[in-house]
Amino acid sequence: MRASPFLALLLAACAATRNPERSKLQPAPTPTPTPESVAVASNPNAPSPSAAPTPVAPVEATVAPVRETQFELGRVGDEPLTSRDFLRKLWIADNRLARRVVEQLVFSRLTQLEATRLGIRLVESAVDAEVLRAMGELERKLVDRQSKLTLREHIDQVIGIEPELYLADLRDEAILQMLAERCVRAWAVENDRCDVRVTELRSPEALAAAQADLNAGKTFAEVAKAHGAGDDAVTATTLLRITRAESQDLARAVFATAVGTVGGPLEQGGRWLLFVPEVRREGREGSWVELREEVEGSLTMQPVGELEFVQWRAAMVRRYRVDLQPFFQEVERKGAAGR
């Protein structure tokens, strides 16, 4: 389910931590478990690999002092260029980019940890198909740009990376994407969730008019169409799937409202939300073997939406402690004595 930017920001704000905010769905290419050792069930009839998921080091593992972990990038004369030098200059030059990359790395690690916990297994043929799809998309972009280079030539000559390394990273990213989708949807299946119809009221005048119409006996649909806004231009509403989360205002309000009744208004940043819970489903915990059929079926019917990812990330940060203080101390020098 696709949510409006405002509603995505609403839940993102609820889940905010000291860690950089995730701005995009795509994880960064990082070393990941191989398809033979990790999870996915795009083909339920395929035999499961015998190897167990590759263990992943906990995010909260002790970080060694910076003086021990920095490494040389090169030398100029007798002076080294270190990773510390690079990180600080990058942070000063473009900390938004640096934050995004760090967040992608966190997202990648959380995905690996959760996939291992669930025991998800990927079918290698499904990974191969996704990689071919991604390569085909890149090749189409080159054709659209009227480039005369092949994909491998473009990677080598324009991007400036060994093509095999780039394509290996592309495969890693495809694995992470497939794992993340299944981790997010499996987490939703494990928890109580509710499909809710939401409309945004973007001014105090719209809010007052909507409340007056509701008090006069008009339906939610009539009020939304007259005064609200949403992804569906016809109904002026957005259909969201909300997972129970006591740390989030919208989730608390949705689960405190009876199905079929109007809830709200919920004020967020100068806008107000009115909503109607439509369907509630109880969660059920289980292993990937137990959840696979339901998860895969739901992914076929409806891709994972932005709000699902935001809620999942907030839950994973509580499940797996994320400590980025060493990084921030290194690039900002805040709280770092004498460095």
C-alpha cells in the first residue's frame, strides 16, 4: 500500500531515533548471506537448501576504539590518508549523503539479523530472476540515453568499477531487497494489524467543516470527498495497513477505535487525520516454514508499502540495539575528549 508523503513522515517521526532517518527503501550493497544459505520462498515446491542461514554478527557488538579501527587509504609523501580523514571530510561536505549511506548499512544489517531469526530461505532461481530484471532495467536506461555502450562497458568506463564487482553487489542488493520484503511482511503477520481508511484535513477550516458534517449525520466517505485529501483522488482517502505499535500515535488511535466507526481527528504538523478502521486481523507468531505461505501470498497480492517499512524499522531498532555513537563521535567530535 502506497502512503502519501505526509503520512509516511507522520510515522517516520514517531519512529525517530538518534540514528539517521531512512529516506529510501533501497538498501546499500553490502556483504550478505548467499542465496544457498539465506531465505525466500518464491517457489514453495523447491527443495530447501541444506545449509543453515549464515550467522551475522550482532549490531551491538563492541566497537573497538577509533585509533585501532581506522585504516590507511593511501599516503602522500610520508603522511597517511586515513579513513578518519575521509569520514570527517565527507561529513562536512555532504552529511545528508553520509547519513543516508549509514542508514542503508543499518537497514541491511537489521534485515540480515531478522532473516536469520525467522529462518527465511531464498530460492536461488528467484534471486537470479530478480538480478536479470534489474540488469534489464539498467540496459533499458542506457538505450533510452542512446548510449552505444553495453552494460558492462558502461560499468567499466563510466562508473569506473570492475563489472564483476558491480554485478556481485547488484546481486547482494537484490537478495537484501527480497529478504527485507519478507521480513517486513512476516513481522506484520506476527502482529495485530488493521486496514484503515484515512483522509487528511489540511486546514482548520476543513477540519471544522468536516466535524460539522459528521455531527449532522453525513458519512465518512461524504466528508472525506468534500473536505479531505488522500492518495485516491476519487475518494480523497488513503488505504493504510497499520500494525499495532504503542509507540506511535496513529497506531494507538486506530486500535482504540471500533471497526467501522470514525476516529480522530489526530493532529500532526498542522494537519488533521480522520480515519475508519475497516478490517482487523490478529497476529500469529511462527517460523518461516509456518508463515511462508501467508507471507508469499500477501506479497503477490500487495507489495510492501512505505509505512510498513517505517513501522518495521522502528520495531527492529527496539529488537536489535543500534549504537551509532562511535560513528557520530568520530565525524562530529561531540563527546570525544582530546581527539
